[in-house]
Amino acid sequence: MKVAESIAIVTGGASGLGEACVREIVSGGGRAAIFDIQADRGEALVKELGDAVIFAKTDITDEKSTKDAIEKTINALGSLNVAINCAGVGDPGKVLGKKGPLPLNVFNRVVQINLVGTFNVIRLAVERMVHNDPGEDGEKGVIINTASAAAFDGQIGQPAYSASKAGVVGMTLPIARECAGYGIRIMTIAPGLFDTPMLATLPTEVRDALGKMVPFPQRLGKPSEYARLACHIIENTMLNGEVIRLDGSIRMAAK
């Protein structure tokens, strides 16, 4: 598959890693649907990037919302052969905080969006991709998920986030094994510290200090670097069923 042939849905596509993927796909000649709850930002990107992009306000944890968004994509762009899951939240919280145990609804929210939402998009995208005409090697589609370095070395205060991202890592291989029979590849990228809206609220000196924690290069990752890897995955058919750490070799300390 070529990026120029891509008709992609990108969850969380209105900002951060997702926005970078939308831009990279469009610059490579492909088309993309932005799935996000940020309507103002999504519509602004459509206005900026033109006819190659559509926006669908989407709650990825809701089956009907996601189905409707996929239907809108296919009606507008003609097909669907790539799905990139970037939507996520990173709400922190210790198991036992100053106000008591971590509220269960906080843990549930993070897992619902990061893990269940990702799976919801995968299953509904696969349902449509299996009907695509096979390309070279019988390929019908590519799905790229976003985990995190926290899936492997989560810090204090990240039990919900780490659990959700570890779940994304854990389901990559079994889904790839099943989808091999459908001609669909499944990959996961586990980014480290990236310059995204999740870190944008931190003071500059804190962001700089975080960047210096990375062995090399000593800086925060750029969303465009994530997007370039995603586009390489789209075009490299042998990449399947694997998790790639994109983190400058950082291994997070306990706190």
C-alpha cells in the first residue's frame, strides 16, 4: 500500500499526534477523515487542508457514533483502508491520594477511551476493510494503534494510563494473528515523551527538563516524527503484529 492510495480514519486527528498523521497523509497524496470531539479544531483543519480531508465528530467509546463516522468517511471518500488510533487521555491519579482511593470512575474513563475506544475503532474498521479489493500480497488494510512507553515502565500516578496502554500492547498480536486471514495488518507505536497537547500545559522549564531525560536526542519527540513512522508502516508490508517504541531509548523513572 502507498500513502498516496490511503483513505484513512485518524482518531484524535484534530490535534497532536493525530493531526500530524492527517497532515502527513495528505502531503503524501492520501485522504483522511478526522475523528475527534473537537469540532472547531477539526473543521478548521478541513478548511485548511481542503477536499482531501473530512471531519466527523466522534465519540470512539460509543458504537453508534463510531459507526456513523465510518459510514460518513466511506460515503465521502469512497472507501477505507487505513485506521490510525491516536485518541487518548492521560488523567493522572495515585491509587491512594490525599482525598482517598483513586475514584473508580477516573480509572474507568481512561481505560474506556484509551483501550476500549481503540478496540471499538479496530473492530468496526476491520468489518469494512475485509470487503476491500486485495492489493499486492492480498493486503486489504492497515491499522496503527498508539500505546506509550508507560505501557512498559509506567510512573507513580499512572496506574490507569499504564494499564490502558499495556492493554493496547497486549491485544496487538492476537488481533494481528486473526486479521492476517483477512489481509489486514495491525501495528502499534509506543511513543515516549512527545510535544503534544498533553504536555502543552506544563511550564517551558518543565518541558525542557523532560526533554533532557531522553538519552538521545535530548528533547521531546515531534508529532511529525510519529506521523512519518505511521506512514512508513502503511507502506512496509512486512511490519505486522509488532509494537515499536519511538522514545529516544528513554526508560521512565518511578516518578
